[in-house]
Amino acid sequence: MTNYIVRRNNWGKPSCAYITDTYPELVVINKDKQEMPNDAEWVVRWATTNTLGPQETPPKVINSAQAIHKVFNKGQFRHLLSKKGLAPETWLSSYAWDMSGGRLPVIIRPLKHSASEDLHFCQNYYEVMETCQKFIDEDKDFYISEFIPKDHEYRVFIGSGRVLAVMEKIPNDPDAVSWGIDETWRYIDWSDWPQNVVSTACAAFSYSNLHIGAVDIMTFADRAYCLEVNSGPLMSPYYGAQIAKAIKWIIDNDHREILPVGTKQDGFMWKNYVHPALSKGAVL
């Protein structure tokens, strides 16, 4: 039997290649162009919910279609996280926003989006109503989220609920409402991981039901907020290698449960969060 990583057309080709560079036992399948072989033992879904096709024996799946659907609906998922105190306050209608006190300023976006597309920054009641009506006229579902100015933004790669790597986004314009995807990134060494960032990322990830992915985190005044969870993040070869190690660990150990963060208090905070595939010092 063979293990596969399944991606969709026009998404994830470089990332999947970086993963298989480290873990060549995974065979990449473009589900939009290739039939899924029926000899799959393990299947990693990379941001795709396509059906896998008939299998003689159902494979073990890393990242279920249901979990990917859950995080792809970014408005609904952020609303869930806001109720848990992990994301900026979020409303799914102008009525709910108005009844909560009509906090300003806010950001309004479609429930499903990517990068910084279709983002509306509203600073008064009229702008909120006008933007909501625009989405209604276009028959688009949307969400409203409180605007919190950020001082830092991070991406935290996670496998099985534990941290694989952390990088910080360095914006071209720190005063911009949304920091784009073309910014530069800085790798953060394990010993320098901000604890509020990794703890919030792990907590948010636990609600996704994913096994591997990346969590985008912003901070303001020492508080961390989750922006979204990605089931098929763009990444460089280094981060692809860390994801590969987590996938291999899950398969080798036949373990798809979330690993809780450690509680050992010895001054080495990273040991409480690091994935055991990366370090024997991981606190479990």
C-alpha cells in the first residue's frame, strides 16, 4: 500500500514538492487531473475536499474534508474563535453587530476569501451599512470583525497540536490595514518563540480539527489574536521539511490525536510546545 498527499489544481504544487523532498514516501496526486489509486493506506489532504474515489480499504486521512471546510469558511471559524476569546470580536450580520453596540472601526469581508482580497475597512455607521448592502446585492455572505491595529504578525506551523516553526511577517507598510502576502518573513528560533503567540496558535488550532496546517496570529499590546487557520499554507523548503516530519511522525506512530501542550515550568518554554518529531526534549 502507498501513502499519498492530495492537492487540487493550481494550488499547493511547490509546497507539496517541498514536503516530499523530505518525505519521498509520499506520492503527490493532483486530484483534479489524476485518478486516486485504490491502494492508499494514508492520504494527506492539502487544502482539498475532493472525493478520494472508491477504495478497497478506506485510507487513514490526515486533514479531513470536514476540517478543511471548517477553516475555509473563515468568517464562521473566526466567529467561533472570537467566542473562545482567541480572535477579534466577530459578527455574522449587520444586525448582530448593531445589537452588540456597533463597535467601530471594523473590517468587513466575504465568509470565504484569500489573501487581502475584498477587504473593506469601515470607520463609521454609514460605511458599514453601505458595505453590507453591497455584499447582499452581490448575494455574498460576509462577516464583520472589530479592527485591532497590530504591532506584529506571525505564522505558526503546527502538526498534531504542537509547533513546528514560527516566522514573523515584516510589513512593507506597518500602518496598512492589511499586511499583504508579498512581505518579507523572519524565522524565529525556538528559544525566542513568543509564548502568547504559540499558546494562542495551539489553542486556535485545536478547534480546527486539522492534523497539520498553519495559524496566522497578530499581536497588539502584548495580546495575541488568531486571524485564520490554513489547511494548505504557502511555504518555503525549510517549512515544508518541518511539515513533512510531522506527517511522518503521525504515520509512523499511527497517531492522529491532538497532543496537548506541556506544563513543565523550567524556563524552557519552547519544550512545552515543540513537536516531538523535532526534539527529544519536547514535554509530553
